[in-house]
Amino acid sequence: MKKLLLFVLLITPLSLFAKPKNYGSVLVVEVTSIYDADTFRVNINDWPSLIGENVRIRVNGVDAPEIRGKCDSEKKGARLAKQFTVGKLRNAKTIELRNMQRGKYFRILADVYVDGKNLTELLITAKLARPYDGGKRKGWCDNSSPVN
């Protein structure tokens, strides 16, 4: 029993620092829908339809205003940011998902590249979103929001 307890105590810290599994990169065949600036659905070629059709994607490293925001300025910012993302995705020659992982809500979290450009950086540079590291999100309803 003591050996088992010692083993568990030794292994536990290792699991705390384990990185999430990275599933590589894929090219998107079709964008099926766009919910907001950082969440959309795609079809992925060469994946079985069970897991490759209508897949929910969350753009890594960015926090955009929510469509169902808490105030009018957040909702307005969400519409502007979504229009930006729609334009980029619909007009793209290539869309690549890199560094894919499973995120919260079982979505695929990925670095999204549109014609070779990082969508996260494009949204932030356009002041339609802000960097996000996975921690607690800031609100969009005060004057410090980039979209106000």
C-alpha cells in the first residue's frame, strides 16, 4: 500500500505539467457555417465523415466579442468581428488548421491560417478581438474594449 501511495504521489506532478495532445495540421475543404469571429464549422477532407464533417472549430489564442453579448457595444463588436472573419474565410483560397487540440466543449482548438496568414493575428491587428491565453476572460462592456 505504501508503494502504491508513493507511486501515485510521484506520478501526479507529472500529469499536472503534461501538454495537451497536438493532432497536427489539416486543410479545410469547406466552411459550413460561421457562428462568430472565433467559432465556425468545417468539413475536413480525408477524415471519415463521422469526425470530419461539420466539425466545430475554435480559433486558438483570441477572444472576440460574443454574438449574444451582455451589452449593445459587445453585440455590435461581435457583428463587426464576425463580418471580418466571414470575409476572410469565404474569400480564402486555402484554410489550414494547425496545432489542433481538443478544447472545452469538445471543439477543436486550432491555429487557423487563411491564405498563409494567422486569423488570430488578423483579428487582433484589426482591433476586433484581443489575445486570449485560456484563462478568465475580460468583459467587453467597458470603455477598455478594443471594439468600443
